[in-house]
Amino acid sequence: MVKICCIGAGYVGGPTMAVIALKCPSIEVVVVDISTPRITAWNSDHLPIYEPGLEDVVKECRGRNLFFSNDVEKHVADADIVFVSVNTPTKTQGLGAGKAADLTYWESAARMIADVSKSAKIVVEKSTVPVKTAEAIEKILTHNSKGIDFQILSNPEFLAEGTAIKDLYNPDRVLIGGRETPEGLKAVQALKQVYAHWVPEEKIICTNLWSAELSKLAANAFLAQRISSVNAMSALCEATGADVSQVSHAIGKDTRIGSKFLNASVGFGGSCFQKDILNLVYICECNGLPEVANYWKQVIQINDYQKSRFVNRVVASMFNTVAGKKIGILGFAFKKDTGDTRETPAIDVCRGLLVDKAELRIYDPQVPQAQIEKDLTMVKFDWENPVLVNHVSPVTLNQVSIVENAYEASKDAHGVCILTEWDEFKTLDFQKIYDNMQKPAFIFDGRNVVDPNKLRDIGFIVYSIGKPLDQ
Ligand code: NAD
């Protein structure tokens, strides 16, 4: 029986390994993590992450050929294939602070693999890492082991949170990069055989290591760039009376452009887009390509601009001050169908409103109160100014309450901001919400999920992203 071990039981390691276990009953899969609470949760009825369909997969495989354990060393030592899916956040201090990927977790995982291994292993980069990381990992492994053969593969993950299980069942492609040596090619084939249990052969792309590593950064940069492009257009729409939904529809019909990922919004979030573009910017700078670095930097600058534009719109619309005004916040997660708040635009929007002394009532169907409070008070890292910014934000939680539903959030409110596109927000009883709000009642739809004209008919003053404004 082939044995797989995955180091890192997070948003990627958990779901990807659960699906491998489901699709490959003949393979034993053990997911290990240094975090005891995480592993305890994976072994309980309350999984540590919310992802549609995940619970069913875990229930079917756990105890059969899927296991979660804190005994990292034992399971790594036993495995034939070791996936490494640890976090690779942006460095906050030292060389490259604010841009470079922090590979501390990766390096310690690699040193541990070298230490405990007694047999040959394929080590798979599942985390998103800078191009050329495999070279560093090879050095760490070969200099620390006692002649054991390690083959390093790059197999970046393209799943999107909120649709992870669907994406893993039916990926657009699986990418495997390896060394173009006989041993490297053999390792690529071994990993290909795992995916071949359910992924059609033509969807499995094999490349050299550096192409695979760079493709992941490139994919995230292109996706984020599309959002920033349409968001930049949304500002121009508001200035001119054009409607960004109509513009997106019109340009998306061009098959060279395509219609996906063209929704204007308050901005992108999530743990990956900003981090991976910053990483790309750093790699460009290190390779003497400042013009290319500046090009990609713009994608994040537009995203920051979009968030502050939204806050400014809220404050300006409400007669230039929100001090003492009640604002309902609908949605805090960075997108629907996840409880993940990493880099969610809601953090910046809420902080911006709190600085202007608003009173916020926040509702999200999946994000726990403690997480929202932590996000609002944590030390905020400013990628553009990494030396100065490790300051504690001036917001206080006295101005914040976390509530149980959208109606509570909007009760007596002067304004409501929709910050996540949860389906339930589309079908709210807006007449009831209007009746319970202070007048004039404002709605700021940061995700364009509600029909502004229907809301205007009720009596709301509505701001949607990139759409004609109320006078
Ligand atoms: P995560 O923070 O949810 O999980 C990482 C886990 O690794 C944590 O539970 C941590 O405790 C564990 N860990 C760290 N060092 C360890 C060690 N030495 N031994 C054992 N466990 C260790 O992160 P994530 O969202 O799953 O992302 C993991 C990687 O995948 C990142 O590089 C990310 O960029 C990439 N990625 C993420 C997504 C996404 O949507 N979240 C999608 C594609 C790729």
C-alpha cells in the first residue's frame, strides 16, 4: 500500500488529502500538523474549516484510509510520498519584509524530513512557494540526510476556498513539475498515478520544476489582476454614469476576454492573492526587473484603493461623518461559503469606519465572534511600509457588537454595508430592514448582490459598486 503523509492540516492540506483518500482507497493518507487543536478538530464532528461537502468526504474516509495526527515525525518517516502544505505568509521583518515569502515553516519541515527519513521519498511542494524553492529544499534534504534519495516535485494547488471540494473533484488541471532526470521523471509518474485515479490524463500537465512553481504565482497574479482591472473600471463607471455590470457583460462576451471573474466588488481578499503577488514583485526585483515588479504592484494598489474608496463613499454619503452612527455590516468572510477572514476587505472597511467613530453591528453566518474581534484589533501589517506599520490600530471594540442575523445588524442603523456575497443576503426582507432603520436609510452594496432599483423603490438610498449613483 502506497503511504502518503501531508505536513500541514490547513485549508489546503485537509481538503486535498481528504479527496485523495476518497478517490484512492488503496492509498493510506495521514495528515499531520504541529497544532494540536487543529488535529483534534479534524478528528471530531467540528472540523476546523467550513467548506461545502468537506464533512461528508471526511466522514466517509476517516479511520478507513484517512488519518489526522500530531505525530508528525512517525508518519513522515513511514511515508513514500510527503506533501508539504504548510503556510508561506509574507515576511514581516528583515530582508524582503513586506514582500518576500516567509519560508521558515517550509525550512523546518524540510529539515525534519531529512532527520527522520530512513527510506527514499518523494517530497511534494503543495504550498505556494517562490520559484526556485525546490533548489533550496534539495540542498537542505541532500546535505542533511545520509545518502537517502529525495525527489522534489512541485504540485501547486489551484482550489478556491468555498468551492474546494468541487474544484478537487473536477480540477481544470493538475500541475506536476519535476527534475528532467530519470529519477525525477519517475517521481513525476508516481504522483501522476495518484491523480490518475480520478483526473483525466489530458488534464494532468507535467513541466519542469520552475515552470510549475512560477505557474502558481502567475495564476494568482492573473486572477487578482482581473479583479483589479474591473474594479478600476468601476471607479470610472461611477464617475461617468456607465454601469460596470453592463460593461463586464459586454466585454466578457469577447471570447478572448471571457466572462468569468469580472465582478466588481469592494476588493479581493483571502490569504493568497496579495501574498503571492507581493512574492512575485519581490522575485522580479531580485531578478533585476523593477518595471515588471511595478506592473504587478499596481494590482494590489488598486485593491487597497478600492477598499478606501468604499469607506470614503460611505462616510461622504452619510453627510461626511459616521461618528456615533450605527452601521450594520453584513458579511465578514473574504468570500461566501467560507469562514476564512484572512485579508478580508471587511477588516479594512470596518477599521476605516471605526476610525471615523461609527458604531458597528456585524453579522456573518460562518465567522465566529472571537475571530472578528481578533481581526479588528490585531496588529495590522502594511506591505508598503513594513518598517513603520507594526502599530496597533486605534480601533476599540467598544464600538463593535457581533449579532446573530442581518435584521439585528440593521436594526436602528443609519446605514448597512454588504461586504460578503452570502446567498442569504439576496433574499432578505428589505422592506422589514428599511422599516427598522433610521431615515434616510443607506445601503452600500460592496458585492453588488442586491438589485439597487428594487431597494430604491422601497425608499433606500443605494450605493452599488460601479453603478449610477443616487442624486
Ligand atoms: P493554513 O495556515 O490553513 O495551514 C497550514 C498548516 O501548516 C497549519 O495548520 C500549521 O500549523 C501547519 N504547519 C506549519 N508548519 C508545520 C510543521 N513544521 N509541521 C507540521 N505542520 C505545520 O494554510 P493554507 O491556507 O492551507 O495554505 C497552505 C499553503 O497552500 C500556502 O502556501 C498557501 O499559499 C497555499 N494555498 C492556499 C490556498 C487557499 O485557498 N488557502 C489555495 C492554494 C494554495
